Amino acid sequence: MPPKASKNKDAVVERPILGRFSSHLKIGIVGLPNVGKTGLVKGAHEGQGLGNNFLSHIRAVDGIFHVLRAFEDPDIIHVDDSVDPVRDLEVITEELRLKDIEFMERKVEDLEKSMKRSNDKQLKLEHECCEKIQAWLKTGKDVRLGDWSAADIVILNTFQLLTAKPVVYLVNMNEKDYQRRKNKFLPKIHAWVQEHGKEQIIPFSCALERTLTDLPEDEAAKYCKENEVQSALTKIIKTGFSAINLIYFFTAGPDEVKCWQIRKQSKAPQAAGAIHTDFERGFICAEVMKFEDLKELGSEAAAKAAGKYRQEGKTYVVQDGDIIFFKFNVSGGGKK
């Protein structure tokens, strides 16, 4: 029998997360173009440049790497003829916000038409939520920075708004600035980000990353050691993974260990479904221990002896680094 659900009244209930509930999430890149390159430009929400195409691509992803140019080079001409990362930040964020306002205006109009034909209470609730979102956007604030109720988030997640997506700021410096960890644009970028959500900033050097990519692995390691630099790609990947609310859990057998990615706040049956739909359909329980406990204690037997190996039911919310053995039963089969 599966364990009974906990009835602890003091248990903390996490608020739903903005964004799609899926294990297959994507993160995209936005930024202003240099001359001759493609990217978002001022007026993109009205179709300037390749605006509508780019904005539709951004709507399809679940998070954003916002790349900022923080280097000067006369051979690489900025689309606005000068390098000013804070100005670029303002342009991009404004374009995304204006596109969201346009979307919400159409949504409110459509709901008002529907409300004239129907007395459905859900339409009224959705209309109230949409007006609240629209008003928030018109104050110059991004959706992801709002304090939304759980009911609001359920509605918001059907829209995939551009400013609802988590953002990681990637500051592209020349290799010299990256090596010495100093850049004249960084303080202003930091100040702007602190005033607009306090999200993660990662300095990196595209020039360095290209150099390292072109070198064999041993020569790349030697180059980093000699120049006292390190690739930022690992940090960028890990930060992006976390920003779009993905976590890992592990399954293990005598011959192999596998790592599975799921969205944060996934419950045990949903995690089981990431392995196979039968696991979710016939879910009985999950036997769980944490990676850190296994690492500290040394074995599954020691974890059990220390009370660190437990049985969880359908309501268990999987945590990052859980090691799980699923028990399930589907018709025609036996317990697995």
C-alpha cells in the first residue's frame, strides 16, 4: 500500500511557478545586433527589423539569456553607433513589455466580447486578472516581478508573456577585461539590474570562448592556466538550467546510474512519468534518499540505518538531487 498523505497543517505550500509545467524547457538569447547581424531593434514590437519573427521565437522559449555588449571595437559597429549597455537594456526590455501590453489589450477586448455573450464566472475572473496584468505592465514593470496570487499564475501561464520569463544577464567583455575582472560598464549594468529584479549577472568573453573552442582540450586547459582565465560556459549553463526551474533526480541499479531532469515542484508520480508513462500511471510509492546523505554516509544500507531512506507517496514534491526507486503496478503486470 502507498504511504498515506501527510495531513500536517503547518506544511508549507509553495506558490505555483510562472511558466510551462514541463521537463522539456528551453532558454533563448536576446540582444541588440551589431551592424550586419540580426537581433532585436527599437520598434521591434511594431515589426521593425525582424521584430515579429524574433518576438515569436522568444515567446516559444521558457527563459532568456539577455546578452549585453560591454566592449568597444571600431571594427565591430554597434547598430546605434556607440556602446551603451544600459541603453541597450532599456531598449530590449521596453520592446518586450510593449509587445506584452499589445497582447493583453487584445486579450481584454476578446474577453469583453465573450462576457457579453455569456455569464460564465470564469470569464469574469480571467478578465479581472488580465486587467491587473495590463495595469502592471503599463507602470513599466515586467510581469515576472509582480506579486501574483496562485489563481493569477494559473491564468498567466496560459499566455507565455515575454516579460514573465526568467532572465539571466550575460555581459560580453573583451578578453583583457574578463581576465582582469574589471570593466567600465559593469557598475552601471549592476545598478540597473538591482533596480529591475536583481537577477543573475554573468560576465563572460565571447572572444575567449571562441579561442578555447578552437583549441584541442589539452591546449585549451594550458591556455587558461597561462592566462589565469576560465571558461564561463559551465556557469552559464548551470545558471540557465536553474533559472527556468529545472532540477535533477537520479535512479540507480547494479549496472548504471541515470540522471533525469524535471521541473521544480514536480510530484513523485510526475517524476516517475519522466522515465516512462507506465511508471506514472501505475505509481505506488517512491523510495527516496538524498544524494548528499548517500555521499556522506557511503552506502544505501548506511542511509537506511541512519533513517535517511524513506517512503513517499503521490503528494511528495521531488527535491533537487533526490535518488529515487519507484514502485509501480499496471494492469497485467506485477509490482516493479
